[in-house]
Amino acid sequence: MTSIHRRQLLSLLASAALPIGLAAQTTKTQGRLVIIGGAEDRKQDRIILRKFLEISGGPNAKIRVVTAASGVPDVVWASYQAVFKDLGALDCEVVPMLTREDASKPEVVSQIAQADGIFITGGDQTRLMACLWESPAFQALHRAFFVNGACVGGTSAGAAVMSRHMLALGTPTPSPQKDTVSTDIGLGFVANAIVDQHFSQRHRLSRLLSALAQRPDLLGVGIDEDTALIIEPNQSVEIMGKGSVTLVDPRRLKTNRDAIEESDKLEMIDLQLHLLPAGKRYVRPPGKYRKPNTAFGEALELLTKPGPMRG
């Protein structure tokens, strides 16, 4: 008997030993991130939101939508409620959390903790983090992802908050300038990168480079509109949608930042830039102790390494 047949037999025997109704249940996998550059398609093929629902567990998954970043949360919720319903989601609810006080309510914490998929809408990332930071809801988000294997997705501002070091303010400039952007603390699911969104459409490369001049120990991730970066922790990244993901590696950077005045133009030498188009998947080398042998492999290892769980 081949090893494949043995595995199939063992699987059948295990299913037969389960109580009636349990054999068909699927087991949870580790959590994944679906980080969207904003303006994702909600009217036609909707491949990114469809993928989010699939990763979360399909039609029966508990989908919870966080609208706290938005200035018009009711309008935003109505839009996503209609989309997820049309995609077949049977259990989709908004998380009633718009203030810091809401983020401590037991019903809010319970909704997040029990979710299979948590989707964070666009708006203002600083508004969202003012609501969430170090709250019981923040801790529930981490437990849902790290312990329960929930999928966490976010678009626009909901993408910016995925990183530990979050872009908070900064108007794009024609070329990188010193101290023209400011960062704050985000959710921390992506530990070693700064995420920017609406990337090509709003010409934000200079803004991202300005941020990296401040933090050359971090990667820069720029995600185009209607494009998603899907991260499977410690495993792979996949690009979906219509655009690309720009990955900037400044770890060998040489810069004049310390010698110039605020808003002066930055010199940035030995940057590495990787352009990852939609439709591609990049997998880390197998083996716990196998080291990457290319600069991109090193960057991929950093990008897929999750941050520590909080709470």
C-alpha cells in the first residue's frame, strides 16, 4: 500500500470514529492577513472580498466588520453588508464599536473573539487606533488571529493599521524629504514593515521612502488599489487583484538624513526594490532552519514573520 493510500485510509478511519455530524467539519488553520490597498472591487467579480470570505471559512463563517476608522460608519457597513450577503455569507454582522468605551464592552469583545473573519474598513487609521489601542477589543483581535486562526482583512486605513509601525500623517512629495511623515503604533500583525495603501494611484513612493529613512530596519510595503497582499505567517505571500505590491528593502541603506535639515531632500543609496504583480505567490524555503540565499528571500522571511501576540 502506498503512503498516499495509507493517509487516505487513516483519514477515513478518523472520520468514522467521530460522532455524527463532526466528520464534515473543517479544522481551523493558522490565521492569515488580507491587506488591501483600498478601492477594492465591490460590484463586479469582487475576487478579493470573495477570497477573504473563502479564507475565513466560506458561507458559514462568522464575518465581523469593524467600521471604527470611518467617519460615516453606517454607510460603510451598509455597503459591506450587501457585498458579503451577495457573496453568500450567512453570518455577517457589524461590530458595534466606534469609541474607546465601546472597545471595552463585553459584547464587542465577544463578537471579535468568536469571529472567523474580521474585516476592517477604510477611513482614518489614527481614529481606529485611538479607539482600539491596548483595549480589550485589541487583545481579542490578537487572540482571534493568533489562537483561533481567524482571517484578518483590512482595506485602505484598515491596511495601514496592520503593521506595528503605522503611517499616520504625511502628504506625498515629488521626492523623499526628511521628517515629512509621522508614524504611530498600529495593530502589530505585520512586525517588520510599514504598510502604505492607494500606492501607485496616489504616487506614494516618496512618502514611503521618507518613512523608511526614519526606520531603515523596516521593510516598506506599498499596495495598489484593488490589490491585496495575502500573508500566510512564516509561509508565503500572495498578490491578488489588478495592481502590484511594491516591496522596498532599506536594510543596507546609506542616507544623509542626519546631516540635513527638516524637509530637505534625502539621499538614499543601496535601496532594494521588488515589484510583485497580481497573480503571483512567493513561498519561503521549506525547513525550519533553512536560510534564504537571496535578498528577496530575506525580505520575504521578514515580511511573513508575525509580530508577538498581545493579550
